[in-house]
Amino acid sequence: MIIGRMLRKDFLRKKLITIVVFAFIFLSALLVASGTNLIVELSNSLNALFTRANTPHFVQMHAGPLDQAEIDSWAAANDMVADQQTVKMITMDGSNLYLGESQNPEENSIMDISFVTQNEGFDFLLDLDNNIIQLSPGEIAVPVYYSQQRDLAIGDKVRVNTGAEDMVFAITAFSRDSQMNPAIASSKRFLIHEQDYANLREYIDETEYLIEFLLVDDSQISTFASAYQASDLPKIGPAVDQGLFRILNTLSDGLVAGVVILMSLLLIVIAILSLRFTLLATIEEDTREIGVMKAIGIARSDIRRIYLAKYVVMGAAAALLGYLTSLLLNQVLSANVLLYIGSASKSVLQTALPLVAASSIFLIVTISCVVILRRFNRISAVEALRSGSVGESMRSIPMLNLKRGRALNINAYLGVRDVLQRTRLYGLLAFVFFFCAVIIIIPIHFLTTIQSPTFISYMGTGQSDIRIDLRQSEDVADRFDSTVAYLTADPDVAKLSPLVTSQFTIMQSDGTLETLNIETGDFSLFPLDYVKGTVPQQENEIALSFLNAGEMEKQIGDTVTLVIEGQEREMVVSGIYQDITNGGRTAKATLPYNPQTVIWYTVNLNLASDANIEEKMLEYSQIFDPARVTDTASFVSQTVGNTVQQLKTVTVVTVVVGLALSVLITSLFMMMLITKDTNQIAIMRSLGFSLRHIRTQYLTRALFLLAFGIVLGTLFSNTLGQQLVSVVFSLQGASRIRFVIDPLQAYGIYPLLLMFTVAVTTILSTRSGIKETNIAQMIME
Amino acid sequence: MTALLESQQLCKSFVLGNDNEYTVLSDVDLTIEPGEFVSVMGPSGSGKSTLLYNISGMDRAKSGRVLFNGQDITALSEEELSKVRLTGMGFVFQHIHLLKNLSIFDNVVLPAYLALEESHDQIDQRAEALMEQVGVAHLAGNDITQASGGQLQRVGICRALINDPDILFGDEPTGALNSKAAGEIMDLLAEINKSGTTIMLVTHDVRVAARSERVLFMLDGQIVSEKYLGKPSENGTERKEREESLSSWLTELGF
């Protein structure tokens, strides 16, 4: 009862401060519980999806002729194989596909679209209830990706222009594809009935295959993969395994969960720092009362318990509210998971772990308070009664006498001086400003970098005006030759570089054979920025992508053994470059390629200075159809377009969060600081300092700290921040990201925005606090 | 001669927690001439400190006027009033109230650096001269923790005088000092008054009040009586008589 009254009284005394600290603890508990729930949900749902879909352990994509009997006999002879099937896919050109009401075909889509029928053995395409889809003729199941991207609904139409006639299908289901589900997977499978498939086959005969295997023991995937690569079985295309499917499916939501939990941890750090500051200020205010309590014999531990009670109750209430609110937020955060992967029945872990996570926040708060309240030990009853102060530690800095600050306005000088004298006190604010600067600047730098045309250097290719990509087809080699011939004769072309990517066999250090995609051609025309070494120039030189070099454990000067037509060929690693495309695993060399193993053809070209790029792109699109003709900017934006959109959203969010955080902490800190400084303010006002003078001092303190935070934050972002982004991106193949900086935004607009926000917040939050300082009352007390 | 400081029907009240209004000053009329040395005495709760703070502009009265050098300071804005107090008034407190994050010298010069009516060098020279005069020049570079109570009160007086104010207010300036230090402070204040600075003190100490030329007695928020003692002599020989005269007067008033 007494504690209840005490808590209520204390809350009414410092409403805003209590609310702000409560809010931080609440948010931290909310985010950690939600993040934890998302991780558990993701894991459970994915397991359920993979089980239901019976996802293959190993898949070899292949474009070209195929001997199924050869595959059957190899599989039968291999003990590791439990089951095998070959999925035939009709490759659909986007320019022939119309979705829903749209009159525009999918020709500009970056997705590789195929039409398939439902498998019989495994690798099932599931509907949104995770049931195996069964269709009737005229029906189609569209990948769930399109329900979002094209706003499609059940009953909408899908039209295929076969050239001879239009085939129209009705969407009766949206499919979950355990292999190609997520947006970052660039291939999508549309499911149709066998009869429709046979009809479509009559018009479109471009076929790709998925040679799929279920293994007896899924721990043998890598052994099996090596065995397959060493065999003579078809392998014109990338090989993927279940591990990669899991990564692709969890990457986006996993990243969200990671960011959410990281935010939670940062918020709890800020909450603890705020709590520390609040508690210390409260102890400072109540020193005399504490001295009285000690003097009349109340034990230290009992006094401590009284103060602890408030924050334990607040921490418990905030953590509990955070957990309960997370039950609502979970719906929002899990929306993507529920759509793309589906849900699994709730496990005990899924219920318990978020609660444990939220409880850990409460525990952290309580332990922090116990540690902070050890300060009571230092309060002597006599000293407290006499001076009413615990005696704040202040750095004595003789060189900061008033004489030194003559060049400045006296109030500005007093403001700066106070920060330098009480650095420990201002630690919280400095840390928050630094943090706000970092979370604003890094995403801005990253966004500028990824939108810059120079970003192409992280995609394994040099910068050119136009890029032409020829897709795999029966006559692609002829089309490539004619394309090169045409461009060579085109007077508008200043220079061109034909490049061919084909599969080679590489012998690893342990003697196992694997495939390696190697791009061949002249790389000197459109140079690439190498992380180490240089472009391969001799026929025995090879450059490796960063991820390949890491996996093969190769450095400059090391050798790589290729097996070409049964003969071993040593290649010297001349350079290592960055490439985030194609899983980050590519290579470059100048040796001749095998036309039988070509995967794709590319032509990079620069136009003459008087040529119009738009007109030439249109010309080439028509002449080289169905080749994909793009300029560098489009190529980059199509490849990383989704990432750019997400990054823009993230940037907006971090700017808002940074500004909101700076407002909250500045107002909390300034209000507490004024309470702490009441005596000093009263003395200055008694001397003739006006409210404006005092406000200038506090404004100077805030802006001085902010400037410090921004400078430090900028330095951090440009150095360690850049390295951090490189580390994250190195997982995709770009190990050395160099920020492209827009100084106007990064050093002008956003810092000014932050300064304006902090200045306004400081003025508003100090206004009433200073004004209410009744000099006479304070002096007389 | 125009009065330096004048209050006209000054009223001040406080509202207590249960919304009851408690009157502290009730229609106080007071005039202080330039060069006067006035003390205000009375029992606890009589309103003497409240009068001091309201008449010096540190607190806002409920009603009434205060004229300082003919200007109605109750009608001034907060900014204007601060400027008047900064340059025209000095204040000495019982608990001195120096800023703990400044050295002793910086505490003295701070009001002058804010007003900046002279150059910094001139201010510094004046501060050094003042501190020399009161005997604390050797403490200039020290922290405020490195001086005795009496020394700190002298510093407080220097601070109050740095802008050459027209009037010096004191709220129990010797209240926290031992008798020797108190005596020294009063000698100093007498000297300051002799040089022309008007002084108004609040005190409960007869020995302090006896050093002034006029004593006001307050009771229940009003000035109920006044005694004129006249200017003290140069050598202070009649100090004891002044104290006895004052004590008798106070006894008659029932204090």
C-alpha cells in the first residue's frame, strides 16, 4: 500500500520522464519478443513447408539435350540416392505472358519464368493451405510472389501468346515453391495441367530441366554434389542444394528478425543509460531525505529497496506490456512468412521463447538498478544533511577559466565548458547522438552507393553504355555470332566486348571435381576494379570472384586446376574481384570455351559520342529480339531494384527513428538536467541571467554534443561502417564496398535536420523547466 | 531627491496545497534613499526575506509597484528586469551561493562578463582590485571548496559589487558565519556604504542591524515600526549604545 502510494506520487511528480523511460523498456521488450517469435516461426514454418513439399536435397539445372536413361542408371547405382526425378520446364519468354488485367506483357521482368506440371514423386508445389495443388485443364497456379507484385487474385486470368493463338488460364491457386519461393530467387514456376502443358509444348519447345535427387542421408549432400559434378551427367546450368533453398527462403525475414532484435538491444542500452541518469538525478534530489533516513537508523538496504521498488514495478509492467503487444505485432512481422512459407502448429518453444526474451529485458533492468543503487553506500548521513548533495564528480580543467572564452558569447562558453567538465554526465546524450548519426548516415551512404552507376563494379562487370544478354536457346550460338557481326559493323559502336560464360570442371585440392562458371573474352576493354591483383591476360591466368577465392582458399599467384577434355590444366590466379550476381561464384579467363557447355552470352558496348543511347537500345531490342538489351543503370536497377526499394524504406525508417530517438532522449535528458541544475540556475538568475541566457547555455550543450556525435558518427560510418557493410555484403560476394558519398545529403541536409530537431527539442523542453525555477524559493531553501 | 528604491502597496501571497491563500506581504510601502543603509528585522515568517526578494525583482509580487531609479520594475519583461538586476543591483546571500564549477575569480567576474559594459581586461582589473580590497586576492585561482566561510562571503560581496550596482541587498549575510567573520563582513559593508553604495539587509542579529542607519520592523507581512539610528561614527565608538538602543526598541515591540 505504502509503496503503491509512493509510486503514484513519484509518477505524478515526474510524469514525462517516467513515461519516456517506461517507453524505452516497453519498446525493447516488444521488439525482442517479436524478433524471437519471428525467428522461431520462420524456422518452424520452413520445416513444415519443406516436409510437406518434400523438397529435393540436390537439384542440377540443365539447358540442353538430356538422356534420362543415363541419369536413371547412374542414380540406381548410387547408394546415396533415395529417389530421382527430372522436371521438364517450358521456358516462357516474358514478352508472351500477360498477367491479370494488364495489357503489358512481362517482357521487362527480371524473373526467368517456366511452366511446369505437378510432380509425382517429390518437390510438390503447394497452395496457400500447404496442400499439394491439383489442377484441371484451363487452370493455373501462379507463384505467390505475383499475388503481391501484380496484385493478382483467384479468378484472374493469365494469357500466353503462343504466336499462333492465345492460351488463357484461370488462376485457381497461388503456389508456394520451396525452391523458388522468395523474391530474390530469379526463377519462378507456373503450374498447369498436363493436358495444357502438352498443348503449350506444341507451340513453345524451349525446355530446361531440373534434375532432382532425394538422398537417403541429407548430411551427404556435399559428397553427392561432388559425385554428380565428377560424372558425365548433364550439367549445363547451376547446381543448388537444400541448404541454399533454406537460406534463400529465410534471408529476407531472417534479416528483418536480426534487425529487430538488434534494435531491441540498442534500445535497452539506451533505456539502461536513461535509467542510470534518472536514478542518479533522483538520488541527487533526494540526498537530504536519504541522509535523514540514514540518520534515524533506516538501513541502507531498506532505503535501496524503496527506490528499487519503483523501477522493478516499472520494468515488470513495461516488459509485460511489451510482450503482450508483441502478440499483435507478430501478425505484422510474420505476414511475409505466413504468405510465402505458411504457418506451422505452434510449438511450446514458440510460446515460451518470446516470453523468456521479454523477461530477460526485465531482468536486465532490475540488475542495472541494483548496481546503480549501490551509490547509496557513498552517501554519508552527516554530509547529506549538511550539504544536501552527494558531491558530484566534476573534472577540474584550469585552462577553461572564463578568460579563455572571451571570443565566445559567455553563455555559449559556459555551455561548452559544462560539457567538458561533466563528461560522464553527458555520456548518454553523446552516445545517443553518435548512434543516431550512424543509423542515418550509413543507410544514406549505402543507398547512394547502390544507386550509383559505379555499383556495377560489384557485379563482376565493367561499366559500359549498353549490355546485351542472350538467353539459352538452340540457336543462341548463331544469334551471338550474328549479334557480334552486326555490332562490329555498326558505326555507332565505339567499342564492344563479347563475353561467353560456360561451365568448366575444376579439380579441388582434395581431388574432387566441381563445376565452375568461367566468363571468357577480352576484359581490358571494360575494366573492373579488382580487390587484389589484375585482370587475366594470358591464357593460363584466371581471376576468381571473392566468394570463389574464399571457398577455394586461393590467393594471387596460387594455381587452380581445370579439367578440359580429360586433361588437367593449371591456371594461375591473377586477380580477385567482387561479384554479387549468380550467387557470387564466377570466374574470368581468356582461354577458349567449349560451345557445348555455354550458359549465357553477353555483349558490352560503348557508343560513339554522337549516338543516342535510347534510340540504339530500341534498335538493338528489335533486331536482336529476344535478347535483353539494357543500359548500365537499368541493369543495375533491375538486378538490385528490390534491394534499392527495401533500402529506401530502411533509410526512411532509420532517419525517422534517428530523429525520434534524438527528440526523446534530448527532452528526457534536458528535463533531468534542469532538475539536477536547479540550484545553479537559481544562482545565475539571481545574478541577472535571463531565461534566454540560461536557455542559450543548454542549447549550446546540446548542439556541442550533437556536433561531436555527428563528427564521430560520420567518421565511424565512413570507416568502420563501410567495413561493416562490406562484411555483410561479402556474404553475397562484394568484400570491399567503397561508399559513394553524396556530401550534400550526408554532410549537409541530414546533419542540419538533426541539428534543427535537437535545437527545437532543447528549447521546448527547457522552457518550462527554467521558467519554473523560482529564484527566491530556491535560494531561500 | 528621488528615492533610489520605492515600493507602493506591495502585496505577495502564496497558494498552499489545499488552495488556501497565505498572505506574506500586505500593502507594504517603503522608500530607500540613495546612500542609505537600511536593515529589516522581524520574527520568523514576518515576510522580511519575501520583501527583500520582491523589492529586488527576484520574485514577482501579486500587486503593487516597485520603483527603482524612478522606473517601475514590476512592469518590466523578464529580460528587461534581468538586465536591471544585473547592472543596478547586487545580492549577498546567507549561504553565499557561489557557482561550484567556477573558480573564485571567475565567480566574481561572471556578472560583469555577462553585462560586458567594459572590456574584459578592465573587468579583470576591477575584480582584482575588489578582491585586494576585501582581502581575498590570494584565493583568486582556488576552487570554492578551498576557502573558509568568511572568505567566501567576501568573495560574494565582490561578486555583488563587480558591476558597480546602485544598491546592494543582503539576506542574512552573516547568518552562517562565526562572530569574528561576521564582524569583518559588517566592517566591509560599512565601508562599502561609506563609499556611496546603498545597502538593504535582512537580519535577525541586533549587532548587524545596529551598523545600519535605519531599521525597519516587520510583523505579519507589514512594516509596523521604524527606528532611525543615524550614520555610525567613523571609529564605531558608540556601537554598544546603538545596540542597546535597538534592543530596547525591539523589546518594546515584543521581539
